[in-house]
Amino acid sequence: MNDIIFRPIGIIHTSFKESKETPIQPRKSGGAEGTIEIYDEYIPALDDLDGFSHIYLLFHLHLSKGYELKVVPYLDNRKRGLFATRAPRRPNQIGLSIVRLLRIEKNILYIKDVDIVDGTPLLDIKPYVNSFDEQTEIKIGWLKNRIKDNDIHRADSRFDDT
């Protein structure tokens, strides 16, 4: 198989300078805000995006090195299959978050509910459309009894390089 090469379209800026203490999911961020700097050649692609309240961000987990097929994920204390988790160390270091889009000023997107480390390369943006993206009859596997709506969860160092 041929290599797949991605080139960033911008850079994500947040107050989280390292993976430790970064929120582990957007809705658990406590309303953390950030910005996205879109590179000049991609500015025309921002047209009409301001009509959406939420966007998907696909990004490169640039601090992630290596992976294991079984991991002890956040919110748990036993090993799980990597693909049954959202652990950041993956075969392809691609991250995905849904964030609130507050506004766009030229090439800067102002976002809220951010769970991303400062300086993360942005690969793509897609609008969140609830009639396309919402699902019914959801099962959440091993997380069923682990999630509490009022919790704010921060990363620890379990996936950092030592």
C-alpha cells in the first residue's frame, strides 16, 4: 500500500500546553476556548462556515508516539482494545473533536469546548449537522457505567512518552 500524506490546513491554539491536564473530550472541557489559524491558501474554503454552530475538527495527534493494541483508557483501570477507546496513541495519529464555532474573523476561527493541545496541526474541518450525524439506539460499551454528565475529566500522563 502507498503512503498517505496529509498537509495541515492550519494550527489549533489553546491554553493547554501539554497533553497532561488537557480535557479528554470536548463536552468535558468546562467550556475551554481556543482559536484556529487557517493558512492563507485555505481562507476561501471558510465561506459559509459561519452559519454552523458546531464543527468537526480532524487533526494530527502530533505529540503521540507509538501505540499498543490494548490500553488502559481514561475512565477505566483495565486494558481494552485500542479501537474500543479514544486513546490518543493510535496506528494513524488522527484526532477528532466536535467543537462549538463562536465566530470567524478573516482566517481565525474562535471555538469553544476544546480538548486539544496547543500547536496541534489541523487536517480538516467539516460542519456538524444534527440531522445527518445524530444517532438513535446508541450503545456505549464498557463506558456505560463510567460517564457522569457533571464530570470534567482531564488527561493524566498515561499516554505521554516516558
